[in-house]
Amino acid sequence: MAERTEKNASLKAQGAWLVFAKVCGFAISFLLPLLIVRYLTQNEVGVYRQSFDFITNAIAILPLGVSMSAYYFLNREEENRKKTIFNILLFNFVVGGLACLGLFIYPQFLGRIYQSAEMTALAPKIGLVVWIWVFSTFLETVAIANQEARLATVFIILAQLTKTILMASAVIVFSTVEAFLYAAMIQGILQTGILLYYLNSRFPRFWADFSWHFLGEQLHYAVPFGLAGLLWVLQTDIHRYFIGYRFTSAEYAIYVYGCFQLPLLSVLVESTGAVLISRMSELQARGDKREIIELSARAMEKLSFFYFPAYVFMLITASVFITTLFTDKYAASIPIFIINLTLLPFDIWVIDPVMRAYKEFGRFLVAFRVFVLIGLVAALWFGIRYLDLTGMISIVVAISLAERFFTTGILMRKLEVRWSDWKLLKNVGKTGLAALFAGGVMFLVYRQARQMMPDLGGALAGLIFSTPKKTVVEFLSGSLTLGVSFVVFAPVYLFIMNYLGLIDEEGKGLIRRIPEKLGIISKDEPVPDPQSRIPN
């Protein structure tokens, strides 16, 4: 029991460090998209997003899950740790180099995908960024797999800081997509240097330990999951390539910002998943299905605490949120954003960490996602002929939900989930009700704030700037509206959650320290418990 408590505490601590790192990284990089939509034309924004969407997909697909195998082998096979590292680096270097060479030899590949001469001209530079980033982005993965969450935190924050500085400089000084690509190259080179230094300090002379037999074993484990991941990336993002092929770069920008993912929530899922993979693998090795089920339920409960209120809040404030972040030029993104939000509550389902714990699921995922991808491509091919941008995103959402329901059903059978296990999710249901009630209260205030804040935002902008631009006034007005709405929503939500007993003592302590941190009360002044005011 003591061992399990210690491991759970360690798991919680690692997750907390990763969430902290991602939140800091988001805070640092938040400025970048705001600058891009204000310094570049809508067409240039579309080309920028096409370039970096392709780069992001390439660095997710090309390693074929080999980088992720570090989570499995570093914790299981002590004698093969150095071999694991060298195999991953060698594989990433080769596949990244081949991709770069391909775009140098045949740059028209990107131009034909997006029907854009600009993308053809940029293809060789995009290839270099892909090569460098495929190799260098292993830094975060290896630190987490080596159970150095604090150091991974430093790496993540440092990477976001240097990336934001370089990219912001590119947009302010040059305001060209080509400048972004050069900034990305510099970022990748800096991160590569840190990666090699870290690996040499933790795995001395790792390059001298190589085995063809172990490479085959590592690929045998990783490639099925890598192919499933490839299919997942295609399934998740292939709709953007259909949009890029059929619509203009400006329309592509509208669509992409309509598909805007809330970064802080993605952080929670990524960090939780990264930590759970190792734990689920350990539980599977022991054959402890009950603990896998209960751990999954606890993870879903924790995620729902953030995801459900975020969904309700964003659904109500969607129009102000989009125009505040991306200006009213992207008002057409609002209906796309609302449809895409439908997936948000279902992101709490803990599927991938459990799947990765079972080798046999690797091949199943490949076959199943091939089937789903074929269906998605067929639907999108029909869609680009007859549907607009909102119709296209509706196809994506519907197929994604169907895939998640089916995969969850298969996983439940494997884990032998019983009907009585639904009681493990009762707090998830209560969390949803709390979010809905808080949203109803907030909506009354939000409706009034939308009418009042434009005048207040204009007055505030006039105090700060002698002749404020329209975009500045809109940003301040929207920010005030969102801020007032949040100030109403958050306390109501937390009050209900506390009343329902869904906030543990540690969470209560964190909430009670907020006024102290803000200087609202002194450190020695007691903070009343909201439940103490409720009559019996």
C-alpha cells in the first residue's frame, strides 16, 4: 500500500510539473498568434498556417512512434537504455533527412497539395525545418521518459521562450513567411545542441552502443503504434489539406482559426497522457485491470474539472473570443469554432495511454484507423464539391465522435468493464451539471457586458493611446467582456463544486490561497469556507 501511495504521489507530482511547464509555455507563446493576424494579410496568414501545419504533421508522423518508445523501454530494460536512445536518434535523423531531400527534389509536392505557387517556392526551406525539428523535438520526450519532470519543465519553457522571441522578431521586423522559417531553423539548431548535451550527460557514449537485434525489437514495438499515430494525425488533420486544395489561402486561415484548439486544455491531456503511459504499462504488466479502470476514471474526473466549464464558457462567449483574439476579419470563423467545440467534452476520455499498454492494440488501431480514414476521405471528397467551411467541419466532428465511441467500446471489453463501474464517473456527471448552472448565471451578465464594454473599451484605449486603432479598441473591449464573464463564472462554478464535495482538501487550499496571492487579504486573515455559510 505504501509503495502504491508513493507511486501515485510521484505520478501526481510529474503531472503537475508538466502542466506547469505547458501553462508557462502557453503564456509565453500566447502573443505570437495575436501578432501574426495583425501584421500579416489574411492570405499571408493562410500561407503561414499551411507551412507550419505541414511541419507540425511531419514531425508527428515521420518518427513512426519510435520516439515514443522511450516511454516503454527506458522504464523496463535497464541494460538497453543507451541502445534505445541511439536507435531513436538515428531513426529520426534518417527519416527527417529523407523528407528534406524529397522536398528539395520535388518542391511541387506542396504546391499541388495547396494549389499554391508560394508553397512550392517555400518547400525546400520547409524541408530543412522538418529535418531539424524531427531530430530536436525528442528533447522533451526523453526527459519525461527518463522521469525527470522538473528538467522537462525547464526544457519546455526554454523552448517556448526562444521560439516566441525568434518568431515574434520575424513577424515584427520582416513580416514574411520565409522569415518565420529561418527563425524556426535557428530554434531547432539551439534545441539540438541542448538535446545532445543532455543525452551525453545522462547516457554517456550512447552512440557507441548499437544492436541490430534490439533495433528490430524496438521497431517491432513502436511501428504499429507509429502507424496508428500516423493514421490518427491524418484522420485529425487531413480535412485541412482538403480545405487547402479546394479553398483560397485566406479561406484556409478562416477555417484554421475556427478549428482553434484551447492550448491550456491540450496541455492537460498531453501532460496527463505522457505520465499515464508509463503507469498504465506497469499495471498491464501486472495484469491489474481493475486499477487501470479506476485510474482512468480518476483521470477523467480530474480532466472534467477543467474541460466541462471550459466548454460551457467558450460556447457562450465564442463570438467575442474569436474576434478578440483574431480581429473581426475572422468573424466567419465563429460558426466553425462552435461546431468544433463539440469535441471538447469528449477529450476527457483516457484512451491512448491504455491502448499503448497493450501490444496487441497496435495492430488493431492500424486496421481500424485505415477504415476510419477511408470513410473520412470519402466524406471530405464529397464535401469539397457541395459543402462550405461549416459543412466540412461538421463531417470531421461527426466521424471523430463515432471513432471515439467505437474505440472506447472495444477498450471496455478488453478491460472487462462492468455496468456497475459507471458509478466511478458519478462525479464527472456532477461536474457537468455544475458547469451548466454556472454558465446560466454567467450568460445573464455576458449579455449585458457585450453591450456596455465597447464604450468602456474605447474610453480605456483613449486614455492609453492618443489615437487608438480600431483593432486596439476591439481587443480591449473583448478582453473586458471575457474578463467580466470569467469573474462571474469561476466563483459560481467553484462554489457549486465545493458544495457538491468535488474539491479535495488540497484543491481547497489552493483556492483559499488565491486571495492571499493577489493581496486581497493578509496572510494571517482566515478565509471562510463557502459551505460554512450554507444553513443546515
